[in-house]
Amino acid sequence: MASGDTLFIFLPQDNVPPASNFATVDEFAAATGYRQVLDFIGSGGSADEAAIFESVWPSHYAGGGVNVVIHYSTDGTSVGAVQWEVSIEVTQDLDDQDAAGQDFGTATDITDTPSTATANILDITAAGAISHVNCGSPAVGDGMRLKVARDHDHATNTDDAQLHRVVVTEQ
């Protein structure tokens, strides 16, 4: 396939949370009904919170790097940047799924300043680029895990961030 093709779309209900410091399931009432989000504590927190999403590299994956875009809102009116960290690990045949460690690549930072100081307004980040090698050099059919963390101490927005979806496209 081609650059820009969508590889994955992850929603809050796709989260397979880590054992600790995980984003919590939350919802807010919108005019069209309740919306489920993952809630990441604001910059006043004491640790990064994370969500993990699992999938399989699709048959149309051409072997390049990826771009990750995060759709989110904040739950208050604080002005300032929100910083996300995204990383990927590949799971393959014969990997020890019970191993203590995780083999996520180096995190890519995505810093975004909400366009308005109004609660619950959707913001879409610029793309965070992850190279093929930093994705774990995946091939079609390999398993994958994507970790999204809110970097609590490298941004100035004190509101909780509400993750709506994560979109991953090929570079």
C-alpha cells in the first residue's frame, strides 16, 4: 500500500491496561449521549499514566515507519501544553508472553497545546513519527502493542486529558 494508509485505529475500549499507572476509563455527557474516554491525570500527578493497545500488523502494511495521531480533549480550562509519549513493541512467534520485561521501542514525544481553553473540545495532535526500526522492525502478521502515556512532568496543562482515539498510519 502507500504512505498515509491507515494501519490501526484504537478506541478507549481497546485498552489493555498495564499493571500499574494506567489511564482510567471515564465518560462525559455530550449532547449526543455519553462518550467513553481514557482519563490521564494532569501535570499535577506524580507519575506517567499509560494505556496499551494490541493488534496485528495488517496485510497491507508495506514495511515503513508509522505516524501516530492522538484525538483527545481536556476536562478543564487550563492553558498549556499536553505531552504524550508513544512507543511500539512487536510480538512474534516464540516470544515469551510471560516475561517480566517489555520490549517497547524508544518513546516518541507528541506535544500539543489545546486550541481553546474550553473543556471537552476535541483536539487532534500533529503526527508523531516512529521509524520502522523503532517499531521493532515488524512484518505483516506480527503482533504489536502500542503504548500511549501522558508525560505528567513535561507539559504545563494541569487538566486531565481524555483520550478519544489513536490513529496510526504508514509513513
